[in-house]
Amino acid sequence: MFDLSQAEIAAVLLSLKVSLWAVGISLPFGIATAWVLARLEFPGKTLLDALIHVPLVVPPVVVGYLLLLLFGRNGFLGGPLYDTFGITITFSWQGAAVAAAVMAFPLMVRAIRLSIDAIDTRLEQAARTLGARPFDVFLTITLPLTASGIVVGVILAFARALGEFGATITFVSAIPGETTTLPVSLYTLSQIPGEETGAVRLVVLSLIVAFGAMFTAEVIARRVRKRIAGS
Amino acid sequence: MSLAVDVWKNLGAFTVDARFDCTDGITALFGKSGAGKTSIIQMMAGLIRPQRGRIEIDGQAVFDSAQGINVPPDRRRIGYVFQDARLFPHMNVRRNLEYGRRRRGASDASPDFGEVVDVLGIGNLLDRRTHLLSGGERQRVAIGRALLSAPRMLLMDEPLASLDPERKAEIIPFVSKVQVQFRLPIVYVSHSVDEVLQLADTMVLVAEGGIAAVGPVEDVMNRPDLVRITGTGDAGSVIPAQVADSDPNFGITTLSFLGGEFRLPAAGLEQGKRLRLRVRARDVSLALTRPQDVSVMNIFEGTVTSVSNSGRPQTDVSVDVGGTIIWSQITHKSLSELDIEPGCTVYVMVKAVAIDDPVVHP
């Protein structure tokens, strides 16, 4: 059964590429947002918190549609992006990555924030008395002690990105070779009569990729936990 | 080195309003729990911002509310040893020690790494993870870490409070050694009389956020008006003394002090060694005539200088023995039967076996 077709290999690689990019671009923002939510008090904090969690609670198709409005050629972000750089991300794999990133963002932020909350801020105070400037403290104390939370956040976000379908198909449609990630391909095949075998092959492939990714993630997570195993 | 602290801050439950100076040596910030000691040194380190005041090291302000100066903690060059050590859990001992050292200014003289490791006896711990250290080891590493950041002075916040008595005894000599060897002024926060007697030269007495007294440890400990703050049931006199002689036959050591000689059971004390004797007030009896045929070995003639009137059945009487104040706690009944009042000549009696092991103070 497992003589993979060109299209199947492409779907797997595209899914991995989209998910990796989605996690990669959202990670710095995820850490920053988590830190802001964990450490700062400011008016509108609840609103920001709610805004970040929107993708968790609304149907993905709503998020996809909002992205379409935002990044469309006449959109609030899409317009300037096209006028200045000549870039459109709608109906491209980059758009798929953005959709996956937005959907996965709340999961990533939650995991990282929990782990920042758990840090003993008195360690950061101690670092200050030893001559470390605030950003130095962040890099050498806060970040390493958040590592396990970051790993968890990355794994959750990656898993969410890998399975992302609703927002993706709404935002970037199903353009063969460009936005046909595993779930999108599977959906497309399932709509065509007589393609049951192909659909099942993709189901099995999806399961293998998911298990493989989660296994790798667990190995990494375990290593990180071991390295920073402290009190 | 000179340090001038003058800080004011409302902390809700109480107000810190503290003003004191200190110089070289070990200064004890002494007071009951909750008196505001930790708040004061956190202000010195820059971890809490006073609402008003000025903090000055060697004439240079690190905080001045009037001039709008507030040097951040990382630029104050004040080492801080926390009660709970606060070693970084994701680094081994060596990397903890090097944390501050790597961040010191190029021109800041810092002690030699090997020397610090030697003095603190932590050479065999360098590659250990911090969670594998004992409480005493953690504190020694914390002291080393602070030392290596090239501080101008060290603040120690009850570094022994979380240790059991044996570990305490293990750490105390290191604190003295660090002060002597690296010539760093140390401000040592404590609520333990024993620690203060063993370590400190100067004592700053903290009560309810304010400073009740500043001075040499003996003077502050013996001040009659401060007994209620310096201690409770264990109140007494602190007497500087020197080993004069020892009698190996009976295991008795003679210690000379300003008002005479104390004899007590103690062995192994070197002649000439300086000590602090702690004589608890309730172990001291008074007589109007020189007692004859008693077992008490330490009997001194003195003059009553004060009699407390606390309204309790017990009364604290201070007696001047040749310039040294010795406190006695007797019942109010005895006081009135013997008709003791300031100016009386009395005989002070201290049982030799009632005196605590003398505290060696370098």
C-alpha cells in the first residue's frame, strides 16, 4: 500500500512546512504575549486576553473569513502589504501558515504563560543584585526556566497547526500543490466519488505523521525537562 | 567604607522609618520578626523603593528621593545573600558562582575565584546541581556567588534562619572569615542573639520599622531601656572578656572583664582569647552583704543603677560592677524586702554553671 504518490508526498511535506512556519513565526510573539499577560498589569489586559483566545472559541471558518477580510487585497493589512511589497498571502502556502499560526496561538500562549507564572520571581531579583540588567535576567533566568513551558507550547501549537482545516480552506482555499495540506487534500478527495482508497491512504498517512511528530516532540520535551530539572 | 541609610516607606501594616550609619566590620540589623529588617535591606539593595529618603555608600548616593536618584539593583554593587539562598536551579554550582562574576565591571576588583571557593570550602561541589546541595552548602554557595560579583558590601538576610543548629554552627565561622579575608563590610540581619554575639561588632536595633538604637553590640544589648526589645525571658548582660587563666584540675577557666574575673566551667580556651559572655538576668542573684560559705563562685560588689518597674512580679535590676553592667532579675517581693533602690551597694552572685558557653568573637 505504501508506495506514495507524488501528490501524497507533496501533501505531507506541505503540511510539515506550513506547521513549522506557523510555529516558528508565532513563537517570539507567543513568548512576548505570555510574558506580558503573566507579568504586566495594564488597562485592557482582559480584552487582550480575550482577543488572543478568540480562535479557541469561534468556529475556525469565522477565523478564516476574518483573515480573508484582513489580508485580502483591499483588507486592512493586505492592502498596504500588496501596495508596499507586492505580496499577497491569500491563496498561498504562506497564508496557510498564517491561518495555522492564528489558530494555534492561544494554545501556545497558555502553555508558556503557565510556566512563566510558575517561575519564582525572587530568582530574578537575585540575578539583579548580581549585576544583571532586566533583559539579561529575562534571557538567562526567565527564559531557561520557561523552557519546559515553551516546549509544551510549541508541541501543542504544532499539533494544532498540523490538523488545521477550517480556517485554512476558508482563507487560502484548496489550490493543488500550494495549499493542499494533508487535511485539505483529504477533504478534497472525500468529495470526489470513487476516491475512497486515496482518502483512506491519506487518513493513514495523517495518523503516521501525527504520531511521528508527537513522538519526536515528547523525546525533545523529556530532554529539556531533564536539562533544567531543578528544585 | 561608610554607609548612610535614611529611608521612609509606608508598608501598610507598618511604616519603615529608619536612619542609621554603619562602617566597616559586621553590623547586625537586629529585631523581632516583622520589625522591618528585611524591608530595610531590600531598600538598600534597590529591591524595594523607599517613598522618601537617601541611601549613600562612601558619599555616593544610590537613592535620593529629593534629587530623583534611584540606582537600579544591578548597578549598586551591593551583594545580597538571601535567607533561602536563591541559587539558580538550571545552573550547576560553578555557573551560579560565575553569574555575578561575569557581569561585574572590568575595573571592579573582585576576589579570586579559587580563593573564594577555598575559604567557603565548596571546591568539591562545583559540578553539582543545586538541588542536590544541603542547606548549609546552599548558603555557602550563595555567599560565594555574592562575593564574586565584586560588591562594595554584603547584605545577609538571616542566612542561617532556615538551617538546623548544627548547620548554623557550620556557617557562622565562614561569615566571620569572609569579612576578615575579603575586608567587606557586612550588614547581617538576624533575630538571634547568639548569631549577633558571635558575629557582629555594631548593632542596629530595629523595632516597629524604626531604629531603636545603634552602637557596639555590648552597649546596645545592655541598655536598660531596650531590654524589652532586645529580648524577653532570655534577657541579660553581654560582657566582653578575655581568657586569663585555666585550672585543668577542676576544668575551671578564669576570664577577666572590666569589673573583675569570672570563673566558669569551660575547657580548651586559649589564654588571651577574646570572648563575649552572656549572663542571663534570671541567673543572677543579689545580696546586701558579702555572702559567706556559698557555692557560688562569681561574687562581685557593685552599685545598683536602675530598677525597672514593669508592674509584673519580676523586676530587672541593673548593677554597675567596675564599669560593666550586670543585669539581675529578682522578684518584686525580694526587691522590696531588701529595700533595693538605685545607689545601693549590692553583691552580685552568678553561678558558674549557669553561664552559657562563652561566645568566641574575633
